[in-house]
Amino acid sequence: MLLSLLSGPDSFRAYRRPVSFYALLIAAVSFCPALKAQQAVPTDKDLPDAPSASGSSVPAAPAGPRQSAANGLPSWIVLKPQTPAQKFGAATQSNFSIPSLVFAAAGAGITQAQDFYPEFHQGAAGYGRYLWHGFADQTVNGYMTEFVLPVALHQDTRYYRLGYGTFWKRSAYSLSRLAVTRSDQGRQEFNTSEILGSGMAASISSTFYPERERTFSIVGQRWAGNVAGDALGLLFKEFSPEIGSALGNVVHLRRHSKAITDDPMASQSQTHP
């Protein structure tokens, strides 16, 4: 079915925007030294302690980067089921996060530069049209896959990080979460919310665009683009501690270099007390 969707007469036009932008992000992730450096297999001291006899269902977290629901949770952790309100809150936080806004802004610039939709025109007004269409695409897809269907199907929307192993092992695990998720009861099952929700979002988003963009082939390719975007989001969550650490090191080095430039004597006094 996917091959038939990609073989339509307008296939390249419909799929050009996702490929051009996603390729840049994939390259950035693949060649980030901070991510490839994560090769060590955890030792016994890195693994979580066994649950205590007090009946707590959440074991003690191993030492390492701080975890949060926004950037992924350890794969071994057991949490209470999400309420519908919590799923809505998580979807809203994800849709209106800084990375989501940057993603929409960059995508709008790329598609405008390609004159992808001539009806939107150029200039600031044209960029605004590209921006709100792209942001609407993301938002509809986000709420369908992280709120509407997960509530209806009782599926957990939280991402559980693997957190150890080689770059490729962790990447493969992360991408597998497109097809596998947890139910609210903690069982692993097919990720219907992601696959079906992305398709439903693509159908809804097609109503925002010119009529020529509403063919079965183009809607199918927009569906594939939604899944590809979500795949990159999963990779970001899996490696978010390493990304944050790398960015923090860059900021620290720049501040340190500036301090040395501004006051060389201060650096010497730190080096030679």
C-alpha cells in the first residue's frame, strides 16, 4: 500500500518537504559526537535496585541525567496509568514546546524557499501562511497521536528511554516505539495511536491546503511524513540527556574562554594557586 501511495503522479511534490527537512535533522543526530560516544554497557551498579518490600512500584533511579516525562523515562520504570487530563497536558506541552516551534519555523522557511505552495506567495505574509499551516499540521498530528486516540484506546503516551548500549542499539529501540507502545495497564501492544492517529491527522490537515493537495496519494505521503517526524521526536527523547550535556559543555567552554580573554590573570590564579 505504501508503494502505491508513493507512486502517484504528485508523489515527489507531496513528499519533498518532509524529506528535505528531516534529512537535515537525521544528519545532525547521526553525526553528533555526544551521541555516538554513548557506547558503554551498564554495569551492575548502573542497574536499578530491586523494588523494596514497602510495595512501591517505582524502583530507585540509577545515577545519571535527570529524567522527566518530557524527555523520556527509563524503560524499566513502572508508573500509574495516565488520566485523560494528563494525556492532554502532555500533548499540549509537546505541541507548544520550543523544539516544536523551532521545527515549524524552520520547515516554513524551507517550504517557502522552494515555493512549495505558490498560492501562499512570498514575503512576510507568505511566510506567515507557511508557518501556520506547518504548525497546524504538527498540532493536529500531536493531539491525535498523544491525546485523542490514546484516551480512546487506553494507551500510554509516555516515552520510556532505553538509556544504555550503543548508539545504533538505542536508535533501533527508539524507532521501534513507532510500532510498539504500552497500554495503560503496562502491557506492550501495537502502537495504534501512532500509526492510525498519524493517518487521521494527515486527512484532517489536507483540508487546510489547496484542493490539488487532497488526493489519496498526497494524503498518504503526508501520513508517512507525520510518522517520519514522530520518529525524529523519539530519537530526540532517547538522546536528550546527551544532547543537553553536549550543549551545556559548549556553553561552559565559551564562558570559560571569554573569562580567560577578559581576565588572563584570573585564569592563571585558578591554575596556579
